[in-house]
Amino acid sequence: MWKIIVRRLLIMIPQVFLLSILVFLMAKAMPGDALTGMLDPNIDPAAIEAMRERLGLNDPWYIQYWNWISNAVQGDLGQSFNFKMPVTELIGQRLMNTVWLSLVTLVLTYLIAIPLGIISGRFNDTWGDRLITGYTYVGFAAPLFIVALLMLWMFGFYFSWFPTGGSVAPGEVPGTFSYLLSKLYHMLLPALSIALITTVGTVQYLRNEIIDMKQKDFILTARAKGASESRVYNRHILRNSLLPIAAFFGYELTGLIGGTIFVESIFSYPGMGQLFLGSIVIRDFTVVTALVLLYGIATIIGSLLSDIILSIVDPRIRIK
């Protein structure tokens, strides 16, 4: 197992290197730069050009890339042109908000998906199964940002059950129990909005696994030996059907990245997603490239976690 992990970690090095080149070139291909439209138009163009020269924006792309990646390896992701502060410090202020939102979303996803998948698979071709399957079809078709906007309007503005912005109520003291409750209260609505969409894949997969498992020879043998239906489901069908779901943990975690980007902006939640979209609008390319690189690395790590978990829960599978 350790050899497999080390081998996969070594494979990640060229993947991250190629990802960094792609991210940097895509950022450079965007129109304008950090100084475009951000300065007083009455300033002498020569002064603006001198500032570009001083910041290295006129250097060839490979020189700019080398300066950027060499500093990034040392933990220096550059300086934000808009916030006038180091990018690492800026991301650090938003990172935990996004991490906690992702974790709460992941918990809600499994709390919703596993019971629905079990009911749909065990009682397939019933009205309950048709309702759950219909929900998954709608979830596959519905864009996440539309669902988030509907949830915000209904439960945030119409019923006023949840806050419509921020990550904590004003005046709360960090470290207190009321502060933690306020953080959780502000996360519930955006997390539930994402979870309602991310559950559909898990529900369908678990349903299909249970239905397929019911036709296996060892299940038919257990029934032929007189085992009770509850014993057959709990000890044989359900246990074996849940194993692949555990392996999806890493993919679920990385799949939340795209969801949090839009949902954080819709709910005015101060996380990395809101920072990412805002930085694109104001052309703060140092922040954009740093965040895309971090998102890409998180995706690669999530895939690695899924492969490792799958090889642990199912000894028949080994990563080659």
C-alpha cells in the first residue's frame, strides 16, 4: 500500500507542473492585465508603461512563469493588485470558510443520498422509487446556480429562515459557542443548495448497486438457506453496495469545488469561490492563477484519495 501511495505521489509532481503551465498561459491569454482599467485615465500612459515594466508584466511569458513558479514553491504566490496584500495571506483569510462549507455540504450529501439510495434500490419499481428517481432526473438537469437562487429567494428572502449573506453574525466573539452556532447557521442554506444537486449521482449509483447486488448468486443462496430478508439486506446487500460509495469520497470532495465557487458568490459567502470570481472581474491575475492552481491540486489529491480508499475497502482492487 505504501509503495502505491509513494508511486502516485511521484506521478502527481509532473501533473502539478503541467497544470501550473496551463494555468499560467490561460491567465496570460486573458485580455488586459492587472493595470487595465484600474488607474486614473488622466495618468500619463508613459507612467503606466513604466509601472508595467517595473512589475515585470512586459517580460516574456517564460520569464514571468519562472519567477511565479519559483516563488510559489517557496510559498510566495505574489501580491494582490487589488487588496494590496500577499495572496497567501488573502487566501488564508478565506480558506477555512470554504473548507467548512465543503465539509458541511459533504455531510448533508451523504445524509440525504444514502437513505434515498437504499429505499430506491430495495423497493425498486414502486411509487417511492419512481419519486426518488424523478428527483434525481430533475437534479441532473437543474443548474446549480438556479437551485441556489431559488433556495436563497425562498428560504432567505420570502420565509426569512436563513441569513442571505456573510459567514457569521456581526458582533459574535470568535471561539465562543454562539460564534460556532452562527457560523453553522450561515453555512446551512448554501450547503443544502449544493447538497441537493450533488446527491443525485450517489443516489443513482447506490440504487443501481443494490438492484444489481440482489441478483448475485450468493444473495440467492442466502435466501435459499432461509436467511431472513432483513439479514440478507443488512449483512450482504447493503454492506457490499456501500463499499464503492466510500471510494467516491475523494471525488465528491473535489466535485464541491465547482459548486462552492458559484454558491459562495450567490450567497455572498466570504470564501475562496467568491474571491475567485471577484478577482476575475477586476483582473487580479495573481489571485486568479493562485486559486486555479490550488483548485487543480485539490482535484488531483481528491482523485488520489478515492483510489486509495477504493483499494482499502475492496481488497480485490489494486491500483497498478
